[in-house]
Amino acid sequence: MPITFRVNGVARTLDIEGDTPLLWVLRDELGLTGTKFGCGVAACGACTVHVDGSAVRSCAYPVEAVAGAEVRTIEGLANGDTLHRVQQAWIDHQVPQCGYCQSGMIMAVVDLLDTVPNPTDEDIDFAITNICRCGTYSRIRKAIHAAAKAGEDA
Amino acid sequence: MGTALQITKRAFMIGGVAVGGGMVVGYAYLRDKPGTAGFEDWGQKAEALNAWVKITPANEVVIAVPHAEMGQGVYTAIPMLICEELEVDLDSVRVEHPDLDGKYINEYPIKHEVGLESGPILWVIMRIIAKMPMIATGGSSTIRGRYDDARRIGAATREMLIAEAADRWGVAPSECYARKGQVHLRGQDYMFTYGELAEAAALRDMPSDIPLKEKKNFHTVGTPQRRLDIPAKVKGEATFGIDVVLPGMLYAVPRFCPHHGGTVAAYNIASVETMPGFKAVVPITDGVAVVATSTWRAMKIANALDITFDPGDGAGVTHDTVAADLRQALTGDTIFTAEEDGDVAATFAASDDVFEASYDLPYLAHTCMEPMNATVRVQGDQAEVWSGSQSPTLAANGVEQGTGISTSNVTTYNTFLGGGFGRRAEQDFVRAAAEVAKAFEGTPIKMTWPREEDVRRDIFRPAAAATFKATLDEQGGVSALHARVALQSVMAGVGERFGLAMASPETDKTMEDGLKFSPYHFASRLIDKAPYDNPILIGNWRSVGHSHNAFFMESFIDELAHHSGQDPFAFRAKLLQNAPRQKNVLAHVARIANWESPIGAGRGRGIALHTSFESTVGEVAEVSVAADGSFTVDRVYCVIDCGPVVNPDTVKAQMESGIVYGLTAALYGEVTFEDGAAQQSNFTDYEALRLYETPEMIVEIVESDDRIGGVGEPSTPPIAPAVTNAIFNAVGIRVRTLPLMNVNLRIA
Ligand code: FES
Ligand code: FES
């Protein structure tokens, strides 16, 4: 059964098994490899994307559940050449090391700031449970506060 | 194994005209002969570097970094060193992975370049390189380390450009100077861009022995620089091995025998061949691979496949049997001496206070954020491999093992690595993909390991056990120390997998790394080791032998301090009487951590110091332990002396990274076995530290002019003992085994 949804503003129709996780549809069918596979069981957050504006772990999100929805991935976050303020904060604070977890990390943080524009450390602890095996966490915390501030100033 | 041969590697700085004009400069290597030296000898002399500078007629400066970028910042550090002497701004250069098939220089015949890694990994690479035919042309010099070599490449290139400009102007080169990608004539407005000079400059003789800049004149090296790989990584544009897409490719997913030492008994494809996307089930080493039209379909089929396994040699191997066997090995008959100085036995015999303690550490998985994967295409007697490998040389070896195609017919394309930590210094993930590609000639095969396979079929950090004994003199110094470790030999395991006779437990230096050559003064010392083996695959894990030995040594030193009523910091400082560099780091970290100040009830401070990969790191951890036994690591102070610093921000980032990696292991790291099969399989049962548990980290760098040391690993070894020593300080409970999640810290 064809499933139609929008990805980064573009309508897509795919004829695919409905239980295929959104992650693998993005990566293998649509060539959007910025979203990463880390665990497949919703435990690490590497695959985080937005569905209708909320962060979801796409490895455990069947594609049939996004029918009619708007999906946003890391590739759709910047506005042309202008980076999202979270991406900019990630550069300013030199967050990524290997970088593999950072697409999911950034998407989770964008959702956090959309919901809680000025999060406390406790808010951050509670909301950002993604795994980074390179251990960039303390820079992530600083960069989140910086991005929140940039949002206020904007 | 015979005595260590002195092995030399000659490096040839070579230059030439690039395809399409412009110039290229780099190094080629000639190895004299394969020898039998231990990796410690290599570590000193065989720092491999092959960075290439290409300057196009359009004045574009491209630096090819063939080293694996796995987060440690080499993609930025090598260009920084070159830019320093070449006199171009870091933000004006472009970095690429070189095409190892000679796009840069035609006479460069080495297909598989040396990846940059320290210690044992480098050793393996060198051993494989030594087996491969190599020819090189050019002048000769001896490698002293990449820190100098990269700058030399920059300086030689600059001087060739200056010489060309000077000739065009009819002046002496000393009348000219280079700045920001241009050559200027002193006191005049004349100027050439490098691009204008490059093609002709490329035909000039390459100067040797150009004096390098003094450190005080550096504009780039030693100051924090933004990493060149980060913009792509925040946009999701960096290509990792798992992201490789080739036209017409098929997707493979492995299903390995979970029992190390076991085999596939039987499988039946009838149950799965009608599933969507099914292509084939291909037998591979230690398992099977499902081939399908997408990763997800292959995963689903692999899960549904009716397959049974025979535990083979893994039968009966459990956590408890390993622990018991290690204990037994420690008191067994086969013991190899690693270091002996003075008469330890006599000193103990004469003492009425010999202090003893034993420690145990578990197997650890790597869990690189990016699960193992590789893409291989086989075409006749040729093969190509796309993978994030810690060395393309190792990847080529994997293809050869999986297909029989000689490494000289293998083309490697290296991608970004989603973490390495030693795991990607293996070739099994390439071999598995290659075995499938061979069965699908002409079709690219991308194999992705589910996380469960990545954990169960990891090549683990070995479990280890140790006993320590010491006696003190009247002044509170150590008059005798005896340390004995038992574990599987990492290098013997690696050698077996690469088909190289490399090391036995007797010659494997990683087993005693961090115990031997301790900077502490012991009036007499004996370091020895007990071999032990089982079918569980073991390999390099961030900091290798240091990862367990630092825990053993720094726990025991702490225990000795308390046993003799001395302050753990003051005791260490006393033992470092002959090691000023280490003593300085120790004093520095104690100072910034306010070691002397009171810390409050239920809280504690612990200190640890360790030298590895030619860097010394001191750490002080602060912990809080609640009455119910729950605890937090609140803060970690970290000081490193790594000699000259290239990018200080990267050094700090690597310190933070190594601390989190070591803390994850200290808190949660433990792989247990049943019949040789790992009982953990994903982040659900093999936890990783998360943001909310990450301590505040204060990192400082002590600059020194000593040899340059590594930064990717040395902050990992001290963190576990710093934390357990802090726990002792807080609640008086001595932790002698990890992970801490299994330890009851409730005060009785
Ligand atoms: S891959 Fe989806 S949460 Fe880990
Ligand atoms: S940057 Fe490597 S896993 Fe997060």
C-alpha cells in the first residue's frame, strides 16, 4: 500500500512494507543518510528526527505511522546556507568528535528548545538522553545554553 | 621469538607535478626489512605520516590526510602543522582523503597507506605493510614523528615556491618571503600567488634540512583552532562507512554464531526465502549473512532465519569459570617476568609487614556509536572496499582474507569513522562483507551489523586479574613491589586473526603496559605475568593494557598510602622523586582540585596518575555517596602533559572523551558469558554514560618541550582508580573489582 508523507517539505509516496522503520526508509529508500542507526531499539537516539515537529526515534517508528505527516531530518534543518542556531552553537562550542551521534543529538535539542526555550540543567538532563560514545556531553550542555540564549536574542 | 631487531623505516620526501597542473608534495616510504621487534620499538620510530599537499593553479591548497578521522581531530591537526610552515591560513585549505591509487602522484606505487595509530595498532599495520611489495623513489631521510614531518612538508613546499619566485624576479631567495598563500619581494609590492608558481615550482629540487620555525613564532600550532570536519558533521553531510551508497548495491546483515569458539550447526532458508526482498543466505566466517534489497529487510530476515549453533570450544565458558581460571593462572607454574630490579623476594622475607591486595576486571565491549559495517565490490581479480577503518591497510587485508584477492589488487576508500576505540583496527567487519561480495561478483554489497551482532561479536577488552604485594621502608617509601597480572594476550589474538606470527603471551608487551617502567620509585620491583587463554575474541580497546593496569597500580598505590597512614597525594609525590614530569602533573592537578581542602560528609576525593602513549595524565575525581549506597561522580580535574601541543582545544576534547569512555566502563562496563556467548547485546543491557551522569570536567594542559605524546587514549586509564579512590575517601569502602554497578556502597 503506498504511503504518502512529506520529508523536509517535499511530498514522497512510497510503496513499501508498512512496518519498515522510518529510519530505514529515510536512509535506504530516500538516500537521507544524515540520520543514523545506532541501536535499533530506541535506546540511543542516533536516529532522532521530527514528526510533525516533535522528536521521535525513527528506528522504532513504523513508516505507516507517518502517513500524511511532515518529517524533518538533519538535512532539512538549516535554512539554505543559514544554519539553525543549534547547529551554529555546535560549531561555536566545537561539540562533535566522531560526529556520528550528532545528527540525532541536534534534532533532540531543537525539539527541547522548541518546547522549553530556556532550559535549566535539570531540563536538559531530563530531555537529552541520547548516547554519545565520544563523550561530548559537557560541550553539548554548554552549546544548548548558548543556543537558548541565541534564541532569546533573536 | 628472537631478540628484537632494530627496524628502520626510510621516508622519502617526494614532489611532482599534479595531474592537471599545480604541485604535490608528500612522503613515500621504504621499509628495510620486516623484523621481530615488539611494538614498543615501533612506537618510537615508526610514526607514519603521509600527508600530501596539493596546490592547484587556481591557488587552492588541498591537504590530503590519509589517517582515520574517528573524532580525535587528526583531520585538523595535520593541516595545522603543514600550514604553520607553508604560511597559509588553516581556514583557507581544503582537506580530503587521498585517493590511494595515485591521483596525487603517478610514481607513488603504494596502494594502501599507513593509518595513524599508536602502539599495538601501528605494530599490526607495520607487520602487514612489511609483507606487501613496496617501491618508492626519492631522497632519503629518517622519520622522527609526524610532528616534525608535517612541518617539514610545509617548509619544503614553501621553499620551492620561494625559489621559483626568486628566479622569476632575478633575486636571491633570501629577498623573498611567504605569507598567506603568496610569495612577496621584500620592500616591494611584487607578489605571486602560490597557484601561479606551483606547476613550475614542482619541477625544482626538493630542499632538505630546512630549519623549522621556533615554537615562539608559531601562528597556528599551539593555539585553539576550529576543527575542519565539524561543519559537515552538524549538517549530516559527513559520510561514514554506513552511509556509502553505490548504484545497484545489495544489503547484507550478518548473523554470527553467538558462542565464541563455536560454529553454525545448521540453518534452513525455507522459512525466509519468501520474505520481501530476500536474495540469499551466504555462509561467512563464524556465521551466515542474509542478502536482501534493503538493510531493514535483511535484518528482518536474519532475525527470522531458522538457525542453530554449536558452542564448540565455547562450551562451559562463563564469567565464573573465567574468573576462577584467571585466579588459578596467578598462582600457576607458568609465569613470565616482565621487569625485575633488585631482590624482591629477599626484601619480603626480611619484612614483617607485607601488604597484599587482589583485583579483578571484566571483559569490555567497544560499542562504537556507528555499528560495524563495510561495503565491498568484487570484479574478477580486483576488489574495492569502502569502510571506516583505522587503517586502509587492515581493510585491504580483510578483503584478501574474505576473497583470496591479493591486497595489491584491492582499492580502499576510507570514510569517516563513527568511533574506533581499537575496534576498527580489526578486519573482521571487512572480511565478512568481502565474503558476501565474492558470492555476488559485480554487485556492491553493503553489510551493516545490527547492534546486537556488534556487541556479541565484539573483539573485547580482555578480563584481567592481578595480585600486588609491597613492603615499605622506614621513611614510608616502597622497598619492594611485586605486581602480577593474568589475562589473555591481546597481541597473540590479533596476530592470529591477521595471519601473522606476532606475539606470544611471553612477548606481548601490552600485558604489562603501565606496570613496567612505572615512574614511581620502588627500591626493588618485580613485574610478571601469567598467561591464560580461552576462545573469547579479545583485541585493542582504548588504551589497551593501560586500561586495566592503571586501575590495578593506582588502586594499590592508594591502598599502600592508607595502609601506611600517608596522604595519597603526598605518597605519590614522594614516589615520583625521580620523575619530575609526572611529579609536576600530579602537583598541578592536586593544586587545581584544592586537594588539601575539606570536602564534607559523604563526599570524597581520589587521585590517580598514569603515563601512557608518551603522555602523562593526572586526575582528581570528586564523588558523593548517599546513605543508600547510590553515588555520583560530581567533578573531575584533569591535567595532561603531552609535550608540544598542536590544537589545545582538541587535546581538551580528547581528555573529556577519554574520561567519559573510562567512566562508562567503570560504572557499567561488563560483558559476561554463557557457553562462550556474550549475555549483553545492546545499550539496554550494556549501558553507556549519558549526559545527566557526566561530571563537570576541568582540564588543563601543562606545556612541555618533551617528545610529543598521544592524546586519544591517556585520559582513560586514570579515571576508574580516581573514582574508586574517591569512594574510599568518602565512605571507607575499597573497590577492587569493576563495574561499580555491581558493588554495594551502602555503609553497613
Ligand atoms: S538507533 Fe534509534 S534510538 Fe538508537
Ligand atoms: S561525537 Fe562520536 S558518538 Fe557523539
